[in-house]
Amino acid sequence: MADNISNANRLARDQRPTAALTAIGMNALKPIMHFQVSMLRMWANSIERFAGNYEKGLAETTTTGEQPSDKEKHAA
């Protein structure tokens, strides 16, 4: 029984540095993750703007194209 208690104490004592190192590592990663998320948001925003400009340009080309007149439609 005493052996189990000493093993439990040793395990608890050994895990403290691991938990501390994990916390330090996570705190170090936090700014990097924030930077990556902001870059991803900028990239997604650029793609959305590109898609909007593409659709706008596509709509302009279809509406500004010459429409055949009624005479040309009936002649064909």
C-alpha cells in the first residue's frame, strides 16, 4: 500500500514539469496561431473579392454585348 502511494506521488511530481512545459508551449503557439488565422481570413477575403469582381465583369460582358435586332432574328 505504501508502495502505491509513493508511486502515485512520484507520478504526480513527474507530471508537474510536463504540464508546465505544455503550458509554456501552448502560450508560445498562441500568437503563431492568431497570425495564421488572420492570414487565412485575408486570403478568404481576397478570394471573395476576386469572385465578386469576376461575376461583376461576367455580368457586364453579357449585358454590353451586341444583341441582334428583331430584323436579324427574323431573317435567320
